[in-house]
Amino acid sequence: QGAREDRMATLPEAKLYIDGVVRRAAGDRLYDNIGPWTADLVGQAADATPADVDAAIAAARRAFDATDWPTNKDKRVALVAKLLNVQPPAANPDNTSEKRQ
């Protein structure tokens, strides 16, 4: 169990990204994230409330209606690439998402 705690200590704090702001879920709720290959606890994720979801949906709608987000493919690709640099996919040979690139 000590190894699990050591590994969890290196993961970033679980937060939501809503309307350009990184923040905790309402009520600071979290849930355990269990790795599908090993069933080990690999971290925790922010447990969004209905209010968090409503805020995210409203922000997405504004971005869609008021920006070039829906038509600017290059911008979307650049942002996804930036996200991958911040949080790369898990290094697992069975991870099929890495094989799709």
C-alpha cells in the first residue's frame, strides 16, 4: 500500500477546467481512479456536481457561439497537442490510444 501512496503523491491535484479556469469541484469532492490494467488506485479525479456540469456546458456553448472554435481546426489540434505535453498518455504497451496516432 505504501507504493500506491508514493505513486499518488506524484500525480497532479484533481481539478476541473471550466471556462478557462482550473478549479476544484464544488464541495471539493473527489473519487478514486482505478487503473483498468492492474486495478490499482492510480489517482483521484474531481467529482463534478450538477452545478459544475452546468457551468461547463454553458462555457462550451459560449465558446462555440462566440469564437472560431467550431471552425478553426488548427487551433483545436494545437490545444490538444499542448494538453498531451502537459499530461502524456500512460506508458503502457496495452494502451491502444497510443497506437491510433
